[in-house]
Amino acid sequence: MLFSAFYEALRHVVAKSPVQNPLLVFLILYLVYYTAWAVYYIFFHPLRDYPGPIVSRFSRIPQAIVLWNGSEHKWRYEHHRKYGPIVRLGPNSLSFADPKAWADIHGFKKNTPVKDMDSYQPAANNMRSMFSEPDDEKHRYQRKIFTHAFSDRALKEQEPLFTKYIDVLVERIKRTIESNPAGSFDIVKLFNFTTFDIMADLCFGESLGLLQSADYSPWVSMLLGAFKVGSRMRAVSFFQPFRFLLKNLKFKRIEAIRNENFQFSVERVNKRLATNISRPDIWGLVLAHQEKGEGLSLGLMHANAGLFMGAGTETTATELSGLMYYLMRNPECMARLAAELRAAFPTERDITMERAAQLPYLHACLEEGLRIYPPVPASLPRVVPPGGSVILDRVVPAGTHVSMPQYAMYRLYFADPASFRPERWLPDAPREFADDVRSALQPFSHGPRNCLGKNMAYHEMRMVLVRLVWGFEWELAEGMDGWAENQRSFAVWEKGPMWVRARVRART
């Protein structure tokens, strides 16, 4: 209303002006209007009292730039260091880097912020998976059904499946070493092959054969590339004209890729369901409860299969890659972990999920890996619902976009944050880590919408890491220093190859 009245008054003034060049008139109108816009958002908007960079208070251009070039995680970190735990990083956006905000934004309280639907799109069949479903009741219903497939009991039944693919990974590494003992190989690829083969077996009843072929399938390559495309499309969507184009025009290439990706999952889910075989994979456990009256439509099964293949693969492979990198960069940590594992497991056959979960230094390494190299360094955006939300004891107005930057959080609340120090997570941690705020670490999010596959991810990471550190000696190849520190992020890390050397452990 204020802007409309201002615009009409300005138009009247310009109409009486001796300047009649249409282009010049348009430029004058635009500059004056945008100046008024900036003045309003800086001095009169409900978020005016929150600190932040001046330009970001009235424009989303700075955030769009860093989203596009993959540096948003560092951008947020630097602004939180400068301005504090709450920073206004957009005209209507607040970033919270405070552990107490986990409960206020993602927790179980009433009127917590909801999914920002501009960032959570439905599947190609227009069905919403657990991840993108905004309705709490519908989300709760889906989650309840899938809980059976991710329970501790299910994981125990699935252990032979995990072991089978980790065996293949170990044998492939051994063959690689035998063929070229002094050579190096890309371990990032091997981790991706392993996690995709495991999740495909859990989702589709069969692997993708990546470990056997030692190459990416076109579908996996397409899936891995989707993170960058999605992040850049989000940056473009900040601006109304481009948002209109994205929503109303068909970009044939993008649509084709999206539909092809989805159809791949559809065909394999349908094939798995048609077998009607009882096995402890995701659909076997879901169907067992469907017979008890709890069921999902076929469309929701298809939508969630795509979710599992995206969320349950790349992130786990990312964490394994980062953790191995930091262990090789810190040989004293690698040696301590190897000693713990080799003392706990006299033979390879002794390695089990249950026993691995009890090892303190292994757990400390996993936690430190998740802290220093979080698989999702970005934030999960939310929107404050009608009536506002209380966040850090302040009422944030409805419609405000809020988020918590993981990369920034994990550096602001820990001593010596840029160093890989697993001992900070041990019960008898050195005194220098006494002020670490461990509750800040929430790599699987928090609250009723936290990652359902958290326990599975921990078990998978533990089992892979145990087998590799127990059975081999590792070192980085030349040129790999800075591999993790210099990466860009597009929702997830943009990982290049990590070349390593390994030799089979000498037995005494």
C-alpha cells in the first residue's frame, strides 16, 4: 500500500517533468523505487533490528551469488563470526547459529517453523516423500511406516547385506593393489559405488553393479549432478521474474533428466514389488506392515525410493571420504584407530555391527568427521508460520525464512575448530575442549523430522571404516593436500577425486 501510493505520486511528478524520454523516465522511476525499497527494508521492516550486512538487508543478490558459486557455507560462517549468532542474510531471512535454536526451529514445540516449499519440491509424479511433505500428520504417517525398515531389529537383519558389499569393496581394493602396488586410486569413487550398491539393494532388491563394473552408471552420474543444478536453480528462484519462468516454462532438458531419473526408480520399485519375496530390505519390511492395515500408495513408494537413493548414498559416501582424508592427514589418529580396531577384532570374521558400535575412539572419529566435514554443510530452510515463532526468546514474525548453517555451527562452538581432534569426543577429553558445545552437532537434523536413516548411516560408516582401517595401511597421494578444505558446496560438497595409496596390512 505504501509503495503503491509512493509510486503513483512519483508517476504524477514525472508526468509533469520536462524529461519525456521513456527510457530515462523508466530508469528514474526504477532507481527511486528501489531506493525507497532499500530504505524500507533497512529502517522500517520488522526484521530491522537484527544485525547483518547492509546489502543483504534489502537484496537477495549476495546470497544468490554465493549459492551459485558454491561458497555459501563460508559466507555464512564469516558473517556469523562478525555479527553473532543471529544474522539477517536476506530482506526476509534470518540465519541462526546457536545450539539452542535447534529446538526452537526444528523441535517438538508448537508453532515451530515449517518447510519452505520453494526449497522442497514434490517428486516427478507430484507426490511428496517424507522429506518434502509439509503436512505434519501426513509426514508422521509415512515416517511411522518406514520406521520399521530402519529399526535396530531391521538393521540386525540387514547386516549380511551390508557385509556382502563391503566384502566386494575390500576385494576390489586388494585387486587394485595387486595390479599396481605403488599406484594410486580414487577412493571417493569406491565409496560412491559401495553406498549406491547397498542402498539399491535395500530399495530395489538388487544392486546397481557399480562395484563390479568399477564405473558410474548414467543414472548415478545424473543423480550426483542434480545437487549442483538444484542449488543453482534455487539461487535463480530468489528473483520473481526467474521464479515465474522456472514454474511456468518447461525446460525440456531439465524436465527430461528429472523424469528419466524418477522413471529409473519407478521401474525398479515395481520390479521389486512384483517379486513378492520376503527379505529384510525396505519394501519387504514396509509390505509386512501393509498387511496389518498400515500402507502407502504406490505413488508414495515411488517418491520415497527416489528420496532414499539420493539421501542415503551420496551423504554417506561423502562422510567416509572426508573422514578417510582427515585420518590420512593425521597419521597419529589413524594409528590410534587402527590399534583400537585390531585389538577389538583378532580376525576379520569377528567384526560385527554390534561390537563396532561399542568402540569409543571409532565413535569419536565419526563424530569429529561429521563436525569438521558435515555431509550437508548447508542449512535446511524453514518458514515461520502464521502467528510467529519464538526463536531464542524473540518472536520472529510470520513469513520469515529461517535456517541453521551447519558448517558455521560446527566451527563456532568448538575449540581448535579447523583441526581434526577426535579426542574431544571421548569421555576423558582434554581440558582444552571443556567448553565445546556438543549439542551444536546435529548432522542428521533435530526433532520430529530428523533423518530416519541416522542409525543405518552410522552402522554403514562404522562397518566400512573398520574393514578399511583394520585391513590396510593408507596414505594420501601427492597433490591431495587441501582436498577437503578447498571444496565448494551445492547443498552437498562438490568432491573431486581423492587419490590414495594402500597396502594390505602385515600380519604378525
